[in-house]
Amino acid sequence: MKKTRFLVAGLLSLAVTAGMYTQVLASEASVIDRDHVSLSMMNGSQEEAAPAEQEEAANAGQKEASNAEQAEEEGPVPQDKAAGGFEKVNRETASVTGEYCQEQSTYYRNRAIYRQAEETLASGPEDPEKITEAMELFKNCGNVLDAEAQVKECENLLAYLAARSLFNAKKWAEAEEAFGPLATAGYRDSADLRKHSKAHITYNKAEELFKKKKYYDAYLLYKELKGTSYDDLPNMTDKAKACIQTKPKDGEVYHNPKYTNNTTQLTIDNSGHMNTYVKLYIGKDLVSSVFIRADSKATFWLPAGTYKMNKAYGDNWFGTEDLFGDDGYYWTCNFGGKETFTLESGNGYLISSGDTRTGTAINDKKTSRKNL
């Protein structure tokens, strides 16, 4: 009986793999049956002992009693309980073995699906349908190899192909937006294509401004694109230069048709000074606008009256709307501590540009250009 318990306990270490399971089961059952037969034969021989052999039987009885005491101390396992334990071990071993086999089956199944996904992707690396099919296969691979990373790669690839399609269709705004997340993730050449798309957006805005004669605003956008070099875009340095307008001749650029009684002559001397553009007002009415080139002068006629003169000066001329742009200087002129001066009929007057340098600067350049 002790041997039986030892064999049952040992079964757990012997039945580890599925291949040994059947062999161990048959072997252990055979050993238990042999012990059972041996035990029955021993009990039968005791019942058939002759009276003449009583002394030998007594000696045997003492030995049997000693063995019984030892068995009691060791806690002998009844034969029916040993068999029950054996059956329990068999069930547990079968469960462990079954789980192992199931795991192996799932693993190799997922490996097969992974290989199928790879082959599908390789058969159409830029075909959205093939990529989508491969992505779904990768999703069914569990955690085999890098299946999760392959799913993300398929997602990025589909997004990239869609963005590139917009780029090829010259849908620049949509392409720039589509490449955004991919550029942030550093996917392929998404950052370059996004920058290229944005360059087209900026260029198109500049072209619209140029057509509307917003030369300075167009100039700024073309300058923003200087340094970019794309085969499908023109040279931005040349485009920026085209925004700089030809300077007007010295003299009046505009005269208000309401003011016709021009009896006073005014000369503005611009010697030693930059290109200058002045506006002369009576009250809120703009009477005259005059351009005087650098180191030059202009003479023109005005009605008598009290005037205020605003002056702009600079290098690059962008027209009567943007004047010299943000690089120009804009002033409300000051004459003897006042912002106004009076011209009387029949007289001639001379103003030097240098005499107005102590005037009041118009600090808000953007506003000043429009309100000069």
C-alpha cells in the first residue's frame, strides 16, 4: 500500500508531456493491480495456516502487528482511496496537457495567418484593398510576432496613400491637413510633402493678392517662400521683385477734383532724403498726393487754405495703397510746433523734407499706411 501511494504521487512528475501521458497511465495502473493481487494472496495464506504451525504463526503475527503499527504511523492509503487519487491525478494531467496542446494549436494557427497577411501585403503594397485585407489578417493574429505594429503600419500606409492622392490631385489644403498627423509621427516623407503642400497654399494666396494689386501683402508671402525650391513652383525671388512697383514721376499723383481754384504754388525739396510720398489735407478732405524721388523735388499748384501734411518715405514702392510697406516711415509733419500751415493765394512756398524730421511719428505702421 505504501508503494501504491508513492506511485500515485509520482505520476504528477512523470506525466508532464502529452506524448508520455498514455504510457504512464497504463504502467501505473498495471503496478497497482499487481499490488492488489499480492495483498490478496497474503491474506489467503494466513487463513490456511495449520494448527501445528501455531508457534510460527505467532511469530508471524508479531511481525504482522509490528508492520501494522508502522503502517499506521505512516498513514497507509486504503486501496479504494488510492484508486480515487489516481483518477484525480489523471484528470488534472489531462487538463494541463489539453491546455498546452490548445495553446500550441492557437500559436501555429496565428503564425499561419501572419504569414498570409505578409503575403497579401507584399502582393499589393500600394493597393488600398490589399492593405486593408492584410490589416484585418494581422488583427486576427493575436500577439504573434509584431502583429500589433503591423496593424498600425497598415493604418499609416492607408492614410499616407490617401494624402498622396490628394497631393497628386493638387488639392493642397486637404493634402496639407492629411499629411499633418503622419508628419508628426515621422512617417516616410510626409513632413516634406506637407511642407510642399503648404508652399502651394501660400503661393496661391500670394497670386490672388497680386491680382488684387495688394502688392505688399503678396510681396511678404513670396518672401516667406524664398529658399524653397520645387519644380512645380516658380522662383520666389523673381515673384517678390515683381511686387515692387515703378516709382511715379516727381509731382502730383492725385488731385481732388472738388478743389479747382489752384492759385498757390508749392515746392517740396527732397534733397538728401529718401523717396517721399506726401498727402495734403484741408480738414478731412484729401486735396493732393505727391511723390518726390530721392534727392529730387516737385512743384505743383494748390488752392489757398490751411493744410495738414502727412509724409511717408522709404525705398521699395508698392503703390498708393501699401506705399513703402512696413519697412517705410510714416509721419504727421510739424511746422513751427503746429501740425498745420497756411498757404495764401498768389504766393509761392518751399518746403524741405528735412524740415519735417521733427514731426510726429505715426507708430502704428499698418494703420498709418491706410490712414496716411
